[in-house]
Amino acid sequence: MRRHDVLHSKELSEAAAMSDGKSVEKEEALSVNEHLKTDSDFLRGTIQEGLDTAVTGSFSEGDQQLIKFHGFYQQDDRDLRNERKEQKLEPLYSFMLRARVAGGVCSPEQWLGVDEIASTLTSSNSIRLTTRQTFQYHGISKRNLRTLIQGLDSKALDSIAACGDVNRNVMCNPNPVESRLHEQAYYWAKQLSDQYLPRTKAYAEIWLGDDKVATSEGDDVEPVYGKTYLPRKFKMAVAVPPDNDVDVYTNDLGFVAVAEEGELVGFNLVAGGGMGSTHGEVQTFPRLADDFGFIKAEDTLKFAEAVLKVQRDWGNRSNRKLSRLKYTIVKYGYDAFKAEVEKRAGVKFEPKRDVVIGDRGDRYGWIKGVDNKWHLTLFIEGGRIKDLPGQPLQTGLREIAKIHKGDFRMTSNQNFIIASVAQEDKAEIEALARSHGLMGKLITETRGRSIACVALPTCALAMAEAERYFPDFLSKVESLQEKHGFLDQGIVIRMTGCPNGCARPFAAEIGLVGKAPGRYNLYLGASFEGTRLNKLYRENIQEAEILSELDSLFARYVAEREEAETFGNFTVRIGAVSAVIDAAKDFHEQHNHA
Ligand code: SRM
Ligand code: SF4
């Protein structure tokens, strides 16, 4: 038994005793994934053998779980599923690979590599910016996986831990305007990303051809994770207020920067956020993180490691639907969790410092930073970088990368920043952006703040469209805003193809969550800033009904709103939905309309 397995049983009992004073946790059967991880020889499984098997485009079932830790998912084109079935062919398997890019920062040189891979090794011929500041490729065949990963490696990029039961890509506010503060916040995001990478050599061996390193039971290969890693995925973000583009409260662990005279002094630590839920299963729910208090910057890693280890040891390893940190905190209680984190960190939380949490949108166009460098934020609809008719977006970014001397930053709203442009280079970059359709279109305040997940045709879990349908849907909402005379105001609208919440829909003022083809649940009432969840308003409705509901609500909003009242706050004040205060209790409370 490894050290933390011993701790696991002991601390489970202690924590359970702490939370209700007497009960002792019953051990439940471990989930299949726990056995897979244990038996995987630190994430190797039989991936290597699967890769060399040419008779099928897929991996074995077990390896399909393990490849996630290496950054990719097996998928099939759902648009072609029935046709292939009728032809008695195996599904058209391909892979989605997600890179790990802490804080979304990459160099033009790296981008040229990313771009070349998309054009030569993927059938989607596109790059997809994600809601966590990185990029994905879709449509990679099994035989191209190794070449692709080696291509990324040649540009000092990788995909390890982009998916799987580990700390994922760490987000950080990408705003380069306040350069000093951003630099300090980014430093910690990078530390959090690097420190909690899996230490196994499996990735290097399988994909980069490194020699196999022998391991044995006694080897401390993974000092933080242990051989069974975390119970589930784990997400961290660093916010630099007032910007909340990283939606810090939706993360398992969030660091809200606290500055004094422009210098970072520490963070307000928040923990226990997450969006995923399952329709009809009330024990699952989205949740926003709790505030735990202020920590000094130099204690950042102590606290992060303490939280990771508590989740490692206390998290549910039997039911993967209930294994995120949010459920651990709800189960053991805020106080018990906090005390355990302080104990393991060896430091106590100080009272939370006052900070103002503001907008979650990106600032489009040119902005001048304090260092006199210019930064250009480009709106990328649906995060999809592709050469479209009349809008060769991918080519445009390639041409810019060839001449750009600063860096690039991906945003958590699926957008792209060309950062640190000198005054004398500004005109040339703008000309390239304009001539390739990357600039020049009017982006409304609502569209600029709204996001949709990938969904169909690649996502295996999608119940309805999102990325492909969302632009047209938004145009209809914009027409309604125009009709009611408030198109100049932004509403945060988010759509996902299912309740897993990849575009953080439960933190949107208007959230649309796929139920079935063409059908969505409509959620209302989140705050503009991302500090309150929304709630179900109408269930399983189609576009006409959604628009009709919004039409009536917009009419009332314009007539009855208080000064500077946001749409989300308005829907709560008039009682369209009640405010979610305790997600575990309130989120599923049925509303009259639902
Ligand atoms: Fe996600 C699963 C796409 C951000 C919660 N997510 C998936 C998969 C891999 C589907 C699957 O398991 O087969 C999707 C692949 C679709 C495709 O074809 O590309 C997928 N998630 C995405 C991305 C690409 C959406 C996007 O449009 O940008 C985002 C990639 C982020 C990244 O770069 O790491 C993405 N996913 C999120 C977020 C938002 C965030 O983290 O800020 C969430 C909600 C926050 C959270 O984790 O609670 C999210 N994805 C999920 C879940 C639900 C987890 C849960 O706790 O229940 C799943 C399903 C699962 O894990 O079982 C999921
Ligand atoms: Fe797929 Fe659902 Fe995530 Fe959308 S929210 S990408 S449909 S898992």
C-alpha cells in the first residue's frame, strides 16, 4: 500500500467523524477507472501496443481512458455515424488532441508550428481555441498521433495532463495591459502548471521515443498524485481583478490576485467550483467556489498542494459523477475541509481581502499597455480558426505570426490576443488582420461576451448543437435586443450541447443547455460578473419558444429595470427565478415555469 492509500482510509474516517461527529465512512467499491489507473504502470497501459495495431483506428476500452492523461480523446464523426453503420463499417474513428498552454501564452514561432500541424496532420483543417485558454485539434488519425505530438514537442509544446484525472491547463488573465501585475500573476499560473504535472515518463516513452524507465511498487514516481492520481479532473485559474475572464469561481481552485501599489502581494483563495451535472440527477449540480481567505503569494504552492492532496485522499473514488472537489467540500463540510487544508499547508488563511470582481468579457481591438506596447484582441467566433470563404482566418494568423515580435495569448472566451506590438509595427499587423477577416466586423457587447462549446459533430456527449448553431441563434437574440432598444448593452449568453457545462453555461445570465436535438433547457439569473449561478426557467424548449420567452423578458427589462441593473440581476429581482445561494440545495429547486 502506498503512503497516501494509508492516509486515504485513515483520513476518510477522521473527516467523516469530524463532519457529523460520529459516523465512520463506509468504503464503497472503487470505480473501473481507479483499477485502470492502478494497473496502468503510471499511465502506460497498452497504449504503445494499441498504437502499433493497424487493423483498427481505435484503442482498447481501457486505453481510451488512459490516453486522456496524454491529452487526447478517441472520437468519431457523429454526422457520419448512421451512414457508416448502414455500410457495416466501423465508426470513422479519429482523435481530438488538446495542448497544455499555461495562461494561454505562446510565441509566434510556436504558433507557426501549431498552424502547420493543423494543415498537415488533421482532417478538420482547423485549430479550435478552447474555453480554458488553449487549443485543440480535431480529426487526427491514429497513425498521425505520434508525428503530431513530436511536432508539438519540437516547438516546446505538449499535451500531457491537458485531460485526465490531474491538474489541467491552468488559466490566467491574459491581459497584458497591466504588464507588471500580469507578469506576476502569470508567474504563479506557470508554477501551478509545472509543479503539478504528472512525473511519469510514460508520455516521453510512448510519444517521443525515450527509453523505458523501469518502475516498481516502491518507486515514488508521483510524489503528489500517487499511482491512482486524483479521483477526477482538477482545474485551477488565476484571476486579476477586476477582470474575471477566467470565471474564477467555476474552478476547483481559484486564485484571485490581490495587489498593493501595483505589486502582487497574494491571493484570495476560492475552492469548490465546477459546472458539470447530469440532467435529472439531483445529486449532481453545478457549483461556484467558496471563498476561503487570503494567502500570501509565497504560500501559493503550499496551499495548492494541500488542496490537491485533500482532494486526492478525501475525493470520491467510487462514483465519478460525484468525485469533483465541489462534492468533497459539500460532503465533509466547509470547516472540516478548511481545517484540513490549513493543517497540511502548515499555514492559516488570513481574512479575505476586498477586491472588485468585474467583467468576464475580453476587450476587443487595440489597447495600449503601461509599457507603451500595443495589444490587439481579435474576436474568434466559436474559437474556430479556419480558412472560411472570404475570411481566411488561419492564413491571417499565420501571416501575422511570420512578422510579429511579441507573443500571442489565447483567452478563456476562445479569443486571440496579439500582444506587445511596438507602435511602428501596429499598422502592418492591423492591415493583415483586416485583409484576412480577423477585424472589421461589428461585434455586439452580447456576442463579444458569449460562448458556446464544441458539441456536434465531434463531442461524444453532445445532445444538441452548440458551436455550429450559436452564431445564428445570437443574431436572433441581437435582433430582439435591437427591437427593445438595448443592443448597446451586453448580456452573458452561453450555450452547451449537454449539461457537462464546457462553456460554463450555469454561470451565464442566459444559459442554454442541450437536452435533445434542437431542444434546450433555458437558465436565467446568474450575475453578470460570475459570482452567482443561474437556475432552470424553462425545460426542453425549442428556438421559437426560447426567443418568445426572451422577447417578453426583454420587454419587461426595458420597462422595469433599475438604474444600471444587469439582465441577470433583473430576472432574479422580478422573481422569474430565485437566486441560487446554496447550489447543493437551491439549484434543482423546481421553478413554476419549469
Ligand atoms: Fe469539457 C468533457 C470539450 C471546458 C466540463 N469536454 C468534454 C469532452 C472531452 C467530451 C468527452 O468527454 O468525450 C469535450 C470534447 C469536445 C470536442 O469534440 O472537442 C469537451 N471542454 C471542452 C472544451 C473544448 C469546450 C470548448 O468549446 O472550448 C473545453 C476545453 C477546455 C480546456 O482547454 O481544457 C472544455 N469542460 C470545460 C469546462 C469549462 C472550464 O473548465 O472552465 C467545463 C466546466 C467546468 C468543470 O470542469 O466543471 C467542462 N467537460 C466537462 C465535463 C463535466 C465534468 C464534471 O465535473 O462532471 C465533461 C464530462 C466528463 O468529464 O465526464 C467534459
Ligand atoms: Fe460536449 Fe457537453 Fe462539453 Fe459541449 S458541454 S463539449 S456537448 S461535453
